[in-house]
Amino acid sequence: MTSEESRSRVWKDNSHPRYWWHHLPGIDYVPPIYSELSEAEWVTLREWYDETDRSGPIGECAVPLISFLHGLVMGNRIGRIVQLGTCAGYSTLLLGWMLRRMNARNGLFSLDHDPAMCEMSRRWIVRADLEDFVEIVERSSLDAGSTTAARNYLGGEPELIILDSSTNISLLWQNSIFGMRRSHQADFSFFTMSAVSPRNSMSHAKAASGGRLPNGGKCILTWKRFR
């Protein structure tokens, strides 16, 4: 069995709850989010898991969610992404590698209000050699100045906004998610990985936006699973 064929299969025998997806019946394959990584990228991700297994925060999005993002981003060549909630950097690393494969520099602007999480994620972004593709900023997603900072880094409006935090969706809309609500040129996807019900999320988003999403934008809603 080659390295690419065996990669995440090692987690099938790891009893930690964070590896729940790898314990499911029939999961005897390496998903594309891992199989397409270069050997150096895979080694970095394994080392990230080793560190967070020992002492880091655990709560990264599971394989189904990051796989959905993988198809959305690479299938549409989405090159301007805002992530609200960096945490320990799992999805930030994988999104950064996607952007590098597409040569989409300055493609991910990721915010988190926790200085320790920002420091940890920056360290891994440097280790993964993704500084040209990812910017991690310590600030609140409700801060009005985040709008300008995101646009300046991305070089335009975001094409995808990922809510990967506990921030209430309706609050984001009431505070105009990065000004999108008042922009006549906005055409973006909104993806939430918060631990909330999809039905409630849609209700919050519709209520906050007057019953429809701003400027015809798509709303893609799911939730984080824990076992």
C-alpha cells in the first residue's frame, strides 16, 4: 500500500472521538481532501494532529464538511474567502493548500478574537509555507473595521464567507456581514460550520435579511458534528 493509499486509514484504529468519521462502516478509503495533498503537506497535517492530540484544542470540522468545502472551492475556483473563526487552524491549512493549488494568492482572510488561537494558527501557516495565501488576523468578526481589512487583503469582495464560530448569524446580518447587505455587486456563498440547527440558521438568516438573502447570494447551511 502506497503512502497516499494509507494516509488517514491509520485513524481507523484510533479510539479518540475526534476520529469518529474514520470509524464508520465502509470507510476504508482515503478521502480526496487527504489523498491529493503532497507528501510534505500530509506530513504537516499529521504533525498538526499529533500536536493537538497531545495538548491543543479539538473541534475541527469533520471530513464531510471540509470535503463539501473542497468541492465548492475548487469546483468553482473560489479565490477570495473570509473565515470567521480560525480556531486551531485545521480548515485554514486545508483551505490554504486548495488556494495554493489554484495559485490564488491572498485568498483566505481568517479572523479569530482569541490571541492564543491566532498565534497557533499562524505558526502552522508558516510551517506549511502558506504565508502568500492566508492571512490570520486577531479581531472580532463584528468589528466594522474587519470589512475594510478583508477587502484590502483579498483585493475585492469575498466570494465565500465561512462562519466557523459561535457567533449568532442574525447578529452578523444586523451588523451587515462585511457590508454585503449594502453592496449591489455582492454575489457570494455563505457557509456555516457552527453547532446550530440548519433550520434555525436559515430562519435567523432570512429574518435578518428581510426574508431573503442579500443580492441573490446563496446560503449554504450545515452544522458541525461531534461524537
